[in-house]
Amino acid sequence: MTKFKLLFTALIFTLLAGCSSTTAVDEKTRSYAKSHQLAGQASWYGNKYHGKRTASGERFNMRANTAAHRTLPFGTIVRVTNTANNKSVDVKINDRGPFAKGRVIDLSHRSFAQIGDINKGLAQVKIEIIDDSNTFRYKH
């Protein structure tokens, strides 16, 4: 009987450990992002990925105002401003990337077209966190 109680208790603790939250990690990420203005080169992606799943689980829509960032939590709304012409667009982070050296954000086709020349494909930008209240790590 004692072995059963010990096994049962261990099972309960194991199950409870699986219910832990990642809130502390999210808060740390949010406070870092809010305290650091991000800047660098932006690029865009479109047709090749249209309709495919993003890292967050959403389907990529090249006509939506979305973006890929390496570390910002999914659901974060950022304002991306082209430093050459001062045009800006608000986008939701729903994917991971860019993976090309020197780039800080990949914008959807629509988003990039609002701030830069699609034919050039690249723009120097600054990124500001606008809203991180709807962030999430993964979509299950």
C-alpha cells in the first residue's frame, strides 16, 4: 500500500509540473523588447509561402499586415518605420525569421509595400513594440 501511495504522489507531482506556465519567460521577453528599440534591415516574403502554416500555426497571408521575427513573442504588434522615407506600418508577429544575415524582420508583401519599394526588396527600418497584450508562444 505504501508503494502505491508513493507512486500515486509522484504521478500527481509529475502531472502538476506539466501544467506550469511560461509567464515569467514571456514577461522577460516583453520587458527586453520594450526597453530596446530594434533597428536593422527589413525584407519581405509573399507568394512562395502564401497559404502555408507559419511558426505560430496561422496560415500565412501575404495580403495581411504580419511579420516574422526571430525572438518577439507571437501576437506582438510592432510598428515598423522605414528610416529613409519615414513611412510606417503596424504588423503582428506570427512567424519566425528572417534567417538571412543582417536582417531583423521579414514583412508580408502588403506590409513591405506600404513602407518601401517591393522591387528593391530591402529597407532600413526601426521597430517599436506597440502592443504585446495578446502574445503567445505556440498555438496548440
